[in-house]
Amino acid sequence: MRLFIAKLQMALYYVLEFWQPDLTSSVVGGIMTDLTLLRVAAFLHWFIAIGIGVFCFPAIRNLLNGQDIPMVMGFPAYGRGPFERVGIPTTVPLLAAFLLVCILEAVAGYLLWSGTRSGAILALLLLPAGAIFWWGFALPIPPIFAVIWTALILLGWQNLV
């Protein structure tokens, strides 16, 4: 397991060095410091919150106008997934609740960026709600990122303020 964590840290180091060389100054001897781990977790939160949450707006607009949910890259935005198969239709309140989870994930990312314990707790508390929506809307990428950001938060837990 330690070998896996070390390889994950090195891969993240190279990604950070490519995107933001100034962040790699927080890497000591090839091992990321806890703040860098938390900042990667924050970035993943923002990526999901913005990348997934932004499509709530056109979906809500369409439903309010009596139209079907929009198609995004050939897939229905938040529809025709497991929610609908179990009898839960895509509605404005359901999308608004999902948008709220996305906004709170962005807030968790903001707090994680500065290394606060409240950001880590918020991120972990949002996992069950996010998981329900990710499953219900058949979103495959957020669970993968959630596993990664949870591991990064736990690895950096000691130095949270």
C-alpha cells in the first residue's frame, strides 16, 4: 500500500509541476506535503462541482419551460438514469438539491485549499449525498474522483488547522 501511495504522490507531483510549477515547491524529497495533497483534493472538488454542476442551469431552465432535459455531449443531462428507472423523475427540486450539493462541494474545495479541518469534514459529509446523486444520474467520473480526494484528505488529515 505504501508503494501505491508513493507512486500516486509522484504522479500528482508531475501533474502539478506541469500545471503550476510554484506548487511543487511544497514537495520535499519527491514526497508531497500535506498541504499539496489537500490542494489536489480541493482542485478535484472544484473540477466536479463546476464541471458537473454547471449543467444544472440549462436542465432547470428546460424543465421550467416544459421542455425535456438537454443533451450534453450526446448524453442526457441528469435524466434517464437509475433515478428514473426506480420511479424518481428528474424535477426542478431534485436538480436544485443536486446544485446545492455541487455548490457545497465547491465551498469544501475552497476550505481544503487553505488546509482547514472544516473543509475536510464538509467534503467527507457531502460524500453520501453526492454518491446518491452520482448514482441516480448515472455520473461515472465523480465517484472515481471522490475515492481519490478522500484518500488525499485522509493522508493530509494530521496537518489540518
